[in-house]
Amino acid sequence: MTVRTLTCQVTAVEDLTPDVFRVHLAGRSEAMVHAPGQYLELQLDEETWVPFSIANAHADDGYLELHIQHWPERENSARLREVVLHAHQLSLRLPGGDCVLDTTSQRPLTLIAAGTGFAQMKAIIEAALESDPAREIELWWAVKERRDLYLESLPREWAATYPNFRFHGVIEVDRPDDFANERTFAYQGRIDDVLARSIDTLAGCDVYLSGSPGMVYSCIDSLAMRGLDPSRTFSDVFAYAPREPLFPIDVSSPSKESLT
């Protein structure tokens, strides 16, 4: 898609937690076309554009949703919140990014997100369920504390509505006793360690990851021997923080020892 610059109206700003707020934007629907998983850039000043995943699948309704992590101690973050709260209009560039839902694939989806990386996965999930409500989807959402699952009710709703959707909440500091439910599971620990001990195989799956480069690559290293297919593994990190080799070992072909 051609990248476009446009002006949008700020229609609502909602605090989801003390650290995360949601922004609703409205504009011309034809200018807001994007693929599920893409991001936009928001203009902070004449020289500064800040990227954010678009948190909703395109529905031709002139609506965009952003989930923004607020870091009060960071100057740009504080400025951004002030701009969003007080500006009636914002300048945007979109769409960006190649980590998008493959609409031609019917393979099971495994989606792995940390923090506000959930925004990207939300758009992918909305589009996937709209296309095929019976598609198998596993969402792994990693946070430090339970309150950081800032829209916990939404994946719970998906799990209750769609029999092939499962929600895995990974909480680093504690495992709440009241978390688990039908097709909803709780884990304690680092996401890479939890994935390594919880997933037997990813053979035949499309895998999407959203988070910091360190988080994404540690998860790939943990899952490399679980049937993870490099050609069916997607993350924006691969574009802005590439690693060579992507996988820690060659998992695309058997070793000599395994053939003897």
C-alpha cells in the first residue's frame, strides 16, 4: 500500500491503566485503509514521528485505535500524552510494516505479544476471526503484573465466544489463582521460558511476535526446536532490528547425526 499523510480527529482518549491509554481517531475511511498488523506514525513535532501499531482491523468505518504506553519519566512520552490530550487533530503517516496477517493462509495462528504489543495482535485477531471464526488461534500475552493486561476482558471474551481460540496470560511476578477459565490459562515467569516448557510443537503454524527485539529473539531461540518455520514466522523486529542468523541453528534440515 502507498504510504499516505493525513489529518485525523481525536475523538476519545481513555486511560486503561495508570500506564496505558487508548486513543480513538476518526478520518476519511479511504485514507485509513491498512492491513491487519500494520502500524502508523504520529507526528509529535516537525521532525519527530512516533510509530504505533494500529489496534483495529480495517472496517471501512473511518476509525483507528491506538494503545499507547505512557512513561512519565521520558520526555517524548510526556510530550506525546500532552499532544494527544489537547490536540483536536493529529497528523499521521500510514500504513507501515510488513508483519501482516496472511489472508491466504488457513494455518493455525500462534500470536505472542508483550505489553502493548497486544495492539498489533488485536488487529490480526479481529481480521482472522472475521474471515474464519473457526480458525485455531493461540494468544500468548506477556506482562510484568496482572494490571498490565490492560484489556484482559477482550481475549477472555474471544475465548468464551470462539471454541478454537485460547488465551494464555503470562505474568512475570505472580500467577493469580482466579485467572484460569475455559480456554483461558495462566502462567508465571518470563515469556521465553514459559513458551519453552509449554509448547510441544509449532509445526504447521503461522507465528507472529510483537515486543522488544530482546523479547522476540529470546522467544525464537526458545521455540526454534519446536517446529518453528522461519518462512512462517513474522515480526516487525525483523525489519528494524535484524539478526543474522534469524534462528540460532539450522532447523530447516536434519543434522547429520539424526540421519545416522
